[in-house]
Amino acid sequence: MKDLQTALDEIVRIAIEAGGVLLEGLDGEKDVHHKGDVDLLTQFDLRSEELIRQRLGRSFPAVPVLAEEGGGDTAGASARFIVDPLDGTTNFAHGHPLFCVSMALELEGVMSCGVVHVPACAWTFTARFGGGAHRNGQALFSSKEASLCKAMLATGFPYDRRTSNDDNTREHRAFMKKCQAVRRMGSAALDLAFVSAGIYDGFWEMGLKPWDIAAGMLLVTEAGGLLTDYDGRGAMLETGCVIAAGNPPLHEAMTHVLRECRGAAHSGQ
């Protein structure tokens, strides 16, 4: 394995190249398929992933890839890439510019490099373990806003929301009553990148996949933020639940709201 900075530089180059593929299709006609009732797939998801796999295979031939569309067997691997070739596919399919390429490198269970590239905005968020987080080379620092009533938060809703009662609507209502604003962008990778930049003070969501959050997790922690799963553990990749905040007091306040909501929901109140 190359040293982390060299690896990160190569991952950035690949993410930017994949972003160029996506930009080619942003304003044109897209061959949109449904993976589920609200989960979309376009030919550009596939083209982006194919490019990423080819480039990673060339630069890191011994490292397996777990990616959204093609999956991948990474069980037991000491190193792996976790990739979303197009996070925000619904946005992309509608011509909305907020979508991204998300790529992370995990080594021995530690998220070590992360890139979230936003091609339509020419923004590239990067993080290296122990090296801080950056956007286009400028250092990022998470929000110091500790008061929930002054915080702007972000969230999303699970793909099975049409059939499941555990759909984040109760939680969304509770936060809407307590914080300054809640935004819903449609890309968890971008939401976490925005937390790392202090644009959002916090973020929560459930039902997420590893490729949705792997790179963003490192961005948040390297920018000084805090994130856990809903139980206060670091098992976000396994549980798919994330609470991210720019600082510990806000994280604690968000955790309290979620526990109140979910405790009431699970008790039938």
C-alpha cells in the first residue's frame, strides 16, 4: 500500500475523473431504472463505477472494492475501498446539481482516506487520518454551535419509507420543533461533508449503507466533529444509523431528541 497522502492524491484524481463522467450526463437524457419504489439507477451510476473500478484496479491492484452498484466481496480484507459512484442519483436524474462521488479507503478497520467530490460545484472534500479535512485545499473545521435551537441540521429518509413505520418522520418533526432549520439534500455523503465544513451544524439519518457514509465519516472527525450510531457507538457502517455534530454538546442534544422519539415509538406512544 502506498503512503496515505499518495493514496489520497490518487483517489482524488479518480473521483474527479468519475465526476467528469457524471457531468456529461447532467443536462442530457438519462436511462433511469428503478431499483425500488424510490431508489433510482442511471447508466451514469454504472459508467462512473466502471471507471472507478478500472482506475483503482490499476493503481491499487491488491485492494478489493465495495461499491453500491456492483457490490464486492471485502470480507476479511485488511484493506478495502468503499465507493458510491453517484450519491444523490435522484437529484442527478432530475437535473439537480447536488450529487457527488464518494470514495473511502479503510485500512485494518480504520477509515484512512476519504473523498467527496461534487462535480457540478467543483468542490472536492478530502480527509486523511490524522491529516485534517479540506475542501479544495482549504482546511475545514466543524461548527461550534452547541445550542440546538440555533442549529441547522440535515437528514434524509429511508428507501422503504412507503412500507415501514420506522421512517424518520417522527424524528424529523421533533427536530423541526427544536432546531433553527432542517434541510434534506438527498445525499448523505454530501450532508456529512457539509457538517465537516460547518455549513450544517449536525446530521442524523438511518437506513444508510457503508458507501453512503464511509468518506463522510472521516471528513467529520478530521474536521473536529463527533459522530456515532444511535446507540452512541462507533458502529455506523454496521447499523446504518448516524448522528453527526460539529461538537460534543450538540451531539448530546441531538442524541437526547432521538432517544426520546425512538423510545416513544418503540413503546407504542
